[in-house]
Amino acid sequence: MQETIKFINEKTNNFNPEFCVILGSGLGDFVDNYDSISIPYSEIPNFKQSTVKGHAGKLVFTEIEGKKFVFMQGRYHYYEGHSIQTVVYPIKVMKKLGVKSVILTNAAGAVNKDFKPADLMIITDHINLLGTNPLIGQNDDELGTRFPDMSEVYKKHLVELAEKCAKNLKIKIQKGVYAACTGPSYETPTEVKMLRTLGADAVGMSTVPEAIVANYCGMNVLGISCLTNYAAGITKNPLTHNEVIESASAAKEKFQALLLEILKNI
Ligand code: HPA
């Protein structure tokens, strides 16, 4: 960790960002037009190479309206075969860099039939169905407590802020519970019914490990999903990764506008 932090601080001249944004599917190019310092994950000591198509794999440091941000262009997914510790390592790095709030974005399937593909959903809570927890193992008391409270992972004031920003931009917004499954196979129709019964509104393959660790470290979390498809069985159509990529890119403008409004007002 010390090696990672030293390297990043040297590269960024001790930039010390206050906010971290993880850019999910379709949002990768959000920061392309900002003046920034970027570092490929491949250069950062102890960062693993990210393997998913459409995820560039770099940290981008930039200021927006006088506030300091670090963007993660690309994240690690458990289904890539990374250990759950690798998936959340960047979040611990963010904490050590001085980040106070983390915005997690992703693409997800709509489990709630009232939601529609291309809707955006503010995450109000999650269900961890990964079958593991990123905090398993020896506890680092410097980062957080052994048995952290998870009553308000997704901070109410940030949910309200995101809602207000959507309203300002006249963007329709949903709120709901995100369930994380490991993937990489999509869910079966029966699994989707189960998720609905459990109280999920959306299902995806990311975000929850990062949210757990960010909350554990005492950072504020805001989560936003781009609903790219109906989860399996809600319509008769089979799911494809291409559909997810296409819908994410169709909703991109709206998602980027909302994200920018949030960053301006956070
Ligand atoms: N299931 C799981 N993950 C996803 C989905 C889905 O339907 N859509 C986008 N990511």
C-alpha cells in the first residue's frame, strides 16, 4: 500500500483528491475532455490489469469547479477471476489518498418491472449475493472496525442530492435496491424472480464490494445504476453483452449530464 501511495503521490504531485468516481460501462469517456493527469493501472505498483472490454483501466486526476476528483476508468470485477481483495484494493488506496466520498456507477438489469431499460436508478441499499465479503481476513484497524455497521451505506444526503440534480435537469430518475451476483453468466428467470422477492430492483455484477469497503473506511457512498436491460425472464428476449453496451451508450448523454450536475453540486 505504501508503495502504491508513494507512486501515485509522486505522479500527481500530491494531488490529494476529495472525491472518487468509478466510471461503469458506457461512462468511460466522461473525463476524456478534461485537463488531467492519468495513470494506467498497469503502471501502478500492486494494481492488477483490468480485462473487460470497454473498461480502459486508468486513474484520472482532475479538478472540476475547484473540486478535486479522481476517476477510475475501469474497475475490477470478481468474475474476472480477481480475488475479492483485488477488487476493493483501489478503494483502500482512495481512502489513503484522502478521498471522503465515492460515487459508484454501473450498468445493471432491471428486476423491478416498473423500471425501463435506459432508466437511471439511484441505489438506496444493496443485497450482497456474491457469496463472499471483501472484509474477510485480518482486519486493518487503521481503516475500519472489525464489524462495521451497514445501516446507511448509500448516504441519504447524497441520494437526495442526486435526486435534486436529476430534477434540475428534468431527467427521470428511479430509486431502488441493487443486488450483486457474481456473474459472469446472467441470471436465470427464476433467479430474477427470487431477487424480486428478496427486495431487489436491479441486479448487477459490481459495486457492492466497493460500497462495503468504502463504508467500512468511513467514506460516503453514492451509487447510480444505468438500467441497460430487463433482467432475464421479464421479457422473452435473451440477454447479450452487446445489448448492455448499446443501451449504456444510448443512455450515455443523460448519465453523463446527471453525473456532471452531481459533481458540480456535491
Ligand atoms: N444482470 C447482471 N448484470 C447486469 C445485467 C443483468 O441483467 N445487465 C447489466 N449488468
